[in-house]
Amino acid sequence: MLTNPTLDLLHALGLHGMAQGYKALEANPESRSLDHAEWLGLLLDHESTLRQQKRFETRARTAHLRHPASIEDVDYRAHRGLDRALFLKLAACDWIRTRRNLIITGPCGVGKSWLACALAVWMRNLLGTCYDLQGSGKRVWIGRFGAFVRQLRFGGETLAQDAVG
């Protein structure tokens, strides 16, 4: 079978991951020893991985997090009253599995929004995505306290909250 018509057809069908996998397998001389089922399996792996990556990136963009934060970068030495053990316990995300909410409070300028974003990014990486955790419909919401109250009034589900008071 000719390579270019096959690649064109894969792209026309929207199977861009399989097309990338096909190119990679064609360029690798060791792949010639694979049988058809192994080739197909590798192509499907490429397609599945690309689709998961695109979903992840789309949902991460939709989350509109204000800070590119990560829990690995949290400075526990700063004077903000942050308990390292408690924060790492929150990072385990057991509070999500038990359907609990999280409200981060504190004085202005101590990094409440940054900590909320760090937890949201961590949840996205640990549980699936920031926007829709494992397809369960649970969402991470970060915002001001007044908006939080309005969200509660209208019955929205909230998992992470940056409360500024």
C-alpha cells in the first residue's frame, strides 16, 4: 500500500494520531518485523494518546487558571500560617472523593489564589482534568467569595474555592 494515500485518508478521517504513528512506524526499520495486529495496536495507541492529550489541553485552557502554579513550588517557609502536613493532605484529594468543599481564607497578599491554582493543577494531573474530573461532572471553581455565595444560591457544585474576604 502506498504511504501518501494512506496518510491522506487517515487525516481525512480525523485520525491524526494514527497518521503520526504510521509515519513513525514507517521510519523505524525495526517495525517491519511486527505483524499486522501489533502494527494496528501501536497505531491505536498513538491515536488514543493524541486524543487524551488534546482533551487534557482543551480542558486546561477552559479552566482559565490565573496562575501557573504547582504544589511542588509551594514555599512553606513564608509567613502565611500554611501547615505543610495539611496542605499535602489536601493534595492527596481525599476531600474530593468524600464530596467535601475547600475554602481557602487568609489576609490579602498571602497567596490564596496561587495555592488554589496549585491545587487545581495538581487535581487536573492526578484525577484527570481540571475542568471535568474523570468525566464525573465535578468541576473545580476558583473565584471570589461573593461569586461563591451566588454559585451556592443557584445550586452549583463547587470543589475548590479561593475565598477573598
